[in-house]
Amino acid sequence: MKRNALKALALALVFSLLSVSMPAASIAATAAASNARSLSMKALLVGGLANFSGPRVLTRQSGKVKTIASPSGASVVRDHTVTISVRVAPATQQALNDLNCSYANSKVTFLSANYSVSKSYLTVNFTFKAEGDPSKTSVKFYSGARKSVKDTTTVTIKPIPIVAVTLNSYTSTLVAGQTMQLVAAVLPENADNQQVRWTSSNRRVATVTAGGLVTTLKPGAATIVATSVSGGKRATCSFKVTSPNATPAPTPMPAATPSPVKNTTTYRALLIGNEAYSPRLRGPYNDLTAMSAVLGRSTIGGKKYESVTALKDQKKAQVLSDIAAMAKKSDGDDVTLFYYSGHGAQGAATESGTGLWCVDKKLLSVTELKAALDKVPGTVIVILDSCFSGMFIGKSATAAEVKALGKSFDTQVMDAFKGSSKDGLTAKGLTSNKYQVITACRKAETSVSVGYTKSGSTTYVGLATYFIAVAGGYDLFNPSDTRFYGDCSPKDGVDTFAEVFTFADTYVDQFVASYDSESLTQDMQYSCSDIGFPLFGRT
């Protein structure tokens, strides 16, 4: 999704002139029709070049294959895709037509192919989806005319890693002698190894079986831990065990009920999800669904969001008009949330050269968005799930306090934000006191979307958005789960800025760490004037 952001229009234009892509649907149909384990580029190109409207790049038609070179190895997580780049010489139509590949279709499924051209060789990119069990398999590339000209790539299919472990309860108070069944689940649900191990921090107070059945023995405190066998992800439930004969505490005298303070704040939200690019993004529409659901469930101080405007595929002028319309409705007591999911672009590493890449291929720069949002009265919450979004608050390096977020969520998470005033960001983008900002990545990074596959269908969602929504009490992949995960320090029915960011950033970090890829470096960033500011609520 967002990591395909256009760094420069010129780069995209050059690529379009040097690359020919065959339609995936027609290629897949070709492979499926014969149910074969081999592919011929000559067969795949039939129909592909007929639909190619750009200039012909293969000016040399004849010249047999002399060399084929493919990488020795590649790795891919099961249910994900892997692209193998094969170099073929010479750069001729005859050599391209003569390239073949064979593979075990019980392990990988062919999806698409494209090629680019240099003066002396072709680079042919084959994309496969790993569908077999975790193991190793070989993909062979060879000349149909000269079988001795060949090379082989070993593909390692890795298991789907566990991102997190969840429990049906995180705190409990029981009388000694009672039992309670804990149930653990892993995310994602299609992770290969879903086993968890159960342990107790104090077996004299409470024990736990291999199936999660907790038995309390005597008064005291114990923490029951569920740890995934694969990846070591943990979830904990804190138990307080009381004596069965404990004397009940005396009933306190009723205190005078204070007069309720009227909440005069009006909450509004403008949500934008842009997918209609070429090629199309996958995820922003689902991001809109998730954020709309979170805000629809949210009540802060007895107040719901008066309006939640969710818009798809907005052009630059439309975004500015949408913000202006919100500004006319607001006053100084109001809270306005602006959310964007879609492409980000960076033509230059400056605020004027970085911004949101709208569907009309126009850049809404940092400075332009700030000028528009500055006209919205009151407090403005900004959540951006796009490439290079850290530029909106001038943040690239990870703040030192964010590195301290390894604490469990039942501690004071706000401690992690101490020292944030030392970031030196007062002159950067959206960093004045009126803004509370969360960005999906640093100013020089791309953000990603992730796919969740179930029953052969894959649903995509922005990685940062998914965990922000879960913190707010909505799981796109399990909508019936209404638990308010972000509310933890303390559990008071309010998701503060610190709680939401800490939850989402921790799980994004865990997800990124679970993939062995140097190109995946997404790190969420923040800027806030009030870490206790309520983002979502359940009152």
C-alpha cells in the first residue's frame, strides 16, 4: 500500500518505459489451464505484448540464450509473495521467448511476471505465492533450446509468525480454592504454531495447567503468563487471591455527590482513505471501516462524536475543501480528528517537498496541510498512515523515550513519554499545542499494509491503523471483540494519547521485528502537548 509511494514522477515515467508487465489474471489462467509445474515465457507473452501500448524496448529480435543467472536463495513467509529476479543474456526477443521455469506447485503458485531491459541483458521478475507448509523448495530457470543453460533458486518457506497473544481476562480476584479457565489466542489466527505454554509466577498462591485452568491455593498475588511456543510472545493475567474467611471491609459513609460538570466539547472527525491510484492501493478503504467503527463506539465524558465524515479517493482540492468545511463548524472548545490513509510522497526531503499524494497525482505538502488545519479552531488530532508521514512533525530518529516502551501495559505507560519536550520540534510542522499527532512512520520511511488471509480471501489493512483501532476497541478481523485494549493505565474507560500510542507502537515494532527484512523498518512517531489527552472513550 503506502510503501509504493512515488518518490519522483520522473522515476515512475522512466520505469513505465522500461518495463512490460503481463496481466496477472491471464497468466494465472494459462498456468491453471494445464495444471503444469512449468512455465514458458513465450506462452506467457502471448497477449501481453498485444496489450502493451508503450514503445518497443526489445529492438534486437534474434540471439539465443547464452547465460541465465538467478539468486541462490530466497525466503518468504507462508501465504506471502516472493519475487525472484533472473538475469538473462543477451537482451533479445529470442532469449526472452526461450526462458522457462519449473517449480513444485504444491509449494508455490505462480502469480505474475515482468521484465526490464538493459543493453546486454534482460531482468525477468517472477512472482510466486508460498502456499505450502514451511520447508524448502527449488525453482529452476532454464533455456528450452539449450537445457544445459540453467540456474536454480532455493526458496525457503518460513512459518507465519505470531504477532501477539491475547487472553480472555487480564486481571482477576478470586477466593482461595476457586478455579478459573483462561483462554489464550494468537494473532494472526493463521499463524503456523499456535501453541502456548502456561506458567505461574507464584505456584504457592496459584497454579495453572497446560490447558490454562488456574487454581488458587492461598491468599496472595500471582501472575499467570501465556507464552507462545513460537516467537515467545506473552500475555499476562494478574490474580489477587483472598481468604475465604476474610472479614469484609466496613461500608464507608456515602460521600456527597458532586454536581456533574457539563462537557461542552463537540467531537468531530474527518477520515480520508485513498485507494484509486494506478496501480491501486489495497487497504485504505478497510482503514476507513476500522477508524469509523472505533469512533462510532467512542464516548468521552458522556459525549459521542457528533459527526464522522468518511470519504474515499479525494483529490487535493477536495481534501482542502473538506478541512475548510470542518473549520466552519468548530469553535475553540471543540476537538477535530483528521485521519488520512493513502500514498505519501517525497520529491525532496523538506516540508514543502513531502506530503500526502492525492488521487489526482498532486502533492498536499506538509506546509499546505498545516495552513489548512491551522484554521480549524480548538484541538486537532492528526493520525496519518502514509509514507514519509514523520515529516509532518519533523521526526526521523526514534525518540529515546519511545525505546523505553517495553513495559507491560498495566504500568504507568505515561512514564515512557517523560522528556518529550526535549525533542526540539517546536518549529516543525504540526507541533504546536493545538495538535496531537500520530504518524505511521519516520520522515524518511515507508509505511506498509498487511494482508490477513482466511478461507482463501485476503483482507488488507494499514499496519499502524490496525493496532490504533484495536487500542480503541475495534478489531477489523474480529469485529465481535469489543474489548478496550488500549485502556490500561489506569483502566478508567478512557484511551489517552499515551495509551493509544504505546499500544500501537509496541505491536507495530513486534510485527516488524518478526520479519527478517531489511527493507521493513516502519517505526511510528508522535508529537503531543498533553499525553493524557483522551483520544477514545467508553464511558
